Amino acid sequence: MIGRAKALLQKISRRSWMKYAMRGVGGADNYDRLDLAYTVSDPWNLDSPMERARFDGTDRIVASAFGRLGSILELGCGEGHQTEHFAALADQVYGLDVSDNAIARARSRLPQAQFAVADVATQPWGDGKAVSTSSPPARCSTTCATSMPRSSA
């Protein structure tokens, strides 16, 4: 009973914090507010059994579609929860997020991966022009799997 009460209090606390931290985040993406959300550990509750099941499902889809990969880039990687799962599917994993706090935790979670704080919409791609698309919702994690040849190690 005490364990259930504690879990409920944590859930209420997390939701209250996120409502506060995410005020003003929307189509304009207020990155300072997103970084504020990451001042608490695991603000999206990605360590939950439901999220781990979703990560496992995503891994199965990626493995089925691409097999073993040379690399995977996760855009909006947050604290690296999904990236940690991707590490079993690729020789190298990379993650980008707009939050300094999230990237610091991702680097601690998965030191062998490469992480960077970046806004994808301001990065030069190919012809040197910035991408001009709206960002996915803050909770969305967009995964790019590449079929680069595996390194011959």
C-alpha cells in the first residue's frame, strides 16, 4: 500500500512539474522551457514498463526493416532512453536534442554514444541550407536509421 501511494505521489508531482515547465512550449518550441523540464530526472516517465515495451517494439521494427546497422541517429533523443535500446542494433548511435540537461544525462547513460545539443531546424544539410520544417512535438522522438555499411572490426 505504501509503495502504491509513493508511486501515485511521484506521478502527481511529475505531472504538476511538467505542466509548469511546459507552459509556452508549442509550435514555436520554447527550448528554454524544454530544458527546464529536464531539471527533474526522467520528466517523461520513460523508465516505465509501458515505455520500455514501446522501445522494444520499435527495436523489433527497426531490426526487421534494416537488420544490423552501421549507425542510427535519434533526433529528439532526450535523456537517451531509446538510444540505449538502439545501441544493440547498430555499431554506433548518435543523438541530438535541444536540451543541455537531457544531453548531459544521455551522455551519462550511454558514454559510448555520440550526443550533441542542437536544433535540427538550424543545421545545414547537404546543400548548406537550413531545414525549414516545424519541429515534432517535444515528446516525439524521430528516429533515422541509416543503412551505412557496418564497420569491419
